[in-house]
Amino acid sequence: MATCPNCGYKLKLTDWKPDCPQCKVNLVYYGMEEGLLNDADKAEVEHAHMQKKIDRLKASFVGSPLSIVRLVFTILPLAPLFLTLCSLSYNGPFIEQKTTNVNILTLYNYVSSLNFDSLFAMMKSALLGRGFTFFLVSMITALLSAVLIIVSLISLVAACGPKGNIRSITLSSLMVILAVVSAVTFTRFSNSVHSVFPEFYSGSLGIGAFIYIFFLVLLLALNIFIAKKGIPVKYKQTYIGGIPSEEYFELVEKGTDKATLREMMADALFAKEMQEYGEAEAEKAAEIIEEEKEAAQEAAKEIEEAAEDAAEEIEEEIKEELE
């Protein structure tokens, strides 16, 4: 049989009323208040954690001038990708010489329509196999580097988190490495093909590739500088049951019992109410003083006007007597 949670009385089948026959406590609503208080504490704890994340998010993007500069420098490397990354020039018997300027869009279109079976077959060639291996590596590393820019931009939401600096520096380093590898392997590919067909093919890196690598190096240097200097995060003060969240978490970590916490919460809420009441009373007193001040100024003005009128009357009387 069930027992009363308050006094331990063993309930019988005939005890159909909602109140315990022994201690008269309501069995239906017993513990509901404590449960609601616990739910309220959990909600405030979650809010405190979420508020810190929001504060770090704000600091990551607009927390300081360094944050804004980092955001700009994270987006900036995307611009050179739309310039000429490399140029390819080729001709042949019955083929008019043609020069193609490659940027990120043409590279993506080329990769999406590439016949990889033919490419893998060329990679097995004894004459050009090594060169086309460099060609494949160059395309893959260039695209991966561009993708990591988007990843780096997304990761800024947690840039002020515990591992934000390590993540930013790692991504920046990978982007620089991939971009340099792409440039080097493309050059190796072009030299390899040109050495076999010197009259029919030539290729070179474009201005966009050098600007792209330069911007990535600047971003890496900026992330290292930010990691050393740090970006201040302004945390909004949060409360749990009237207790500052930092103090509450310390008390819970020390193993403070619920009863003590409830007493401290009650004291904190009472102190907060008294402070708000005192501020309200102070505002009322300030309003009363201001009203009295205005009334005194009006009275002084009226007295001054009356004195001027009296002075004029006296002056007129003196003139009349002299006449």
C-alpha cells in the first residue's frame, strides 16, 4: 500500500480523501510547490548558461574593434577567388591558340563536369601521369581552402569560447597551407606539361592567387594577435532565485543543501525588493524636492514682480509730490 510522503502513514483502501488521515496534508498537491521552485531554478540556470553564450557570440562579432576587423578579414579572402587564379594557354594542329583565365567559378564548373575516369587514366600515363596528379591535387586543395573560409566564418559564432582561438588559428593555418599547396602543385603541373609540349601549352598563376594567399596570411597573423591579446567579453549579470548565478554555481559545487539555498534565495529576493523600494522612495523624494524647488522659484519670481511694482508706485508718488 502507498504511504503518506509527509508522515509515513500507511494509506488504506478506505482512505479515499485527498488529505492524509494522520497529518491532514493534501496528498494531491504535496511537493508541488517544491517541484515548481525546482523547475524555476532549472529554467534560470539554463538562462544563465544561454546568456553567457549570447554574450560570447556578441563579443565574437562586435565585442571590440578587433572582432570587427577579424570579421572583415575572414570575409575578405573570398574576393580574390573571383579574380584570375591562373591562366592556361594551349594550341595545336588545327586548333587556334586559346587562353583561359580560371577563377573559383570556372574551377567549380570544371570540376563538376570533369570526367574523372579520363583524368585517372591520364594519371597512369608514363609521360604526363605525374603532372596530372599535381593537377588533381591543385584543384582539390584550392576548393578545400575556399570551403574552409566559409567554415571559418561560421566558426566565429564560438570564437570567444573556450577553444575559439585554437580553432581560428588551426583553420587559418590549414587555409594557408592548402592555398600554398594548390599554387605549388599547379605550377608543377604546368611545368610538367610544358616540358613535354613546350610549343602547345603554357600556364601561370594569376594575380588572384597571390592576393588570396596574402589575405589568408594576414588573417592567420590577426588570429594569432587576437589569441595573445584577447577580446573582452561583457557578461550580463544573471540571477538564480535572486542569487547571482556565479555565486549560486559555487554554492552548488560546494554541496550546499537545498534548504540553505532556499533561505539565501529568500534573503536575496527580500534585499532586492528593499533596494527597489528604496530606489522608488528616492525617486519620489527627488520628485518632491524638484516640485518644491519649482514652487520656490515661482514664489521668488512673484515676490520680485511685486517688489518691482511697489518700487514703481513709490517712484510715481515721489514724482507727484515734487511736482
